[in-house]
Amino acid sequence: MAPRTLLDTHVVIRWLADFKRLSRAQSQYLEKAVRREESIGVSTLTLLEIAILVSAGKLGPKVELRALLEEIEGNPIFRLFPVSFQIANEIGGLGSLRDPVDQAIVATARVHRLQLMTSDQRIIESRLVAVID
């Protein structure tokens, strides 16, 4: 089944390493997706951002890069979306978001017509994409 939802980086991290930090709507949606065996989208730039956050120590000492990446790679629920020419072109119109990874994630959701699961207030307030917060 094709994904209907793309996860923002921090949602991926919370889902895999700190489930209690997800909002109620997020955790309920993800639990239902797992039960239904639905695919969940993840931008390949999320992998890069996870690596940067872990190497900078921003996720705490308990979060291991290898474990997170292996969970994403080995879990069939995740469908990776690489940056494409369409996504790069879409980024050009997202100047209201300053973070390039946020721009790429929002552009990925827009190009593939996915709702974005995020807790990022800048993304939510931008109204550039439908969100589950």
C-alpha cells in the first residue's frame, strides 16, 4: 500500500527512541498504520538529519545512530523518498521555511501528495502542507 503520510525527522526519532514524546494524535495514527500494515514515508534527508543530530549529541547519550538507522532500514513499514528533480524544484517556492531539511521534507510531502506528521510549529503555521500534529 502506498504511503499517505510522511514523517518529519523528530517524529521518526520519537517513534523509534522516545514514543511517549509523540502527541496523542501522532501515536494513535502510527499505531493504526502499524495494525493496518500501511507504509509510512520518510525522506532520505531525514537519515542525514538524524546522523547530524546524533553526532552533535543533540539526542542524548542513549540514542545510537546505528540502531536508529538499522530500525528504519529493516522495518518494512518505512518507505524512503529520495530527493528528486521535482522535489528540488518544489523547494524553490518554500522560502518561508529557512531550514533546508524542513524545506525538503515539506517539498517531498507536497510532490507526493502526502500529509506530514510533524510537531514543528514553523511548518504547521506555514500551511504549506496538510499536517498531523
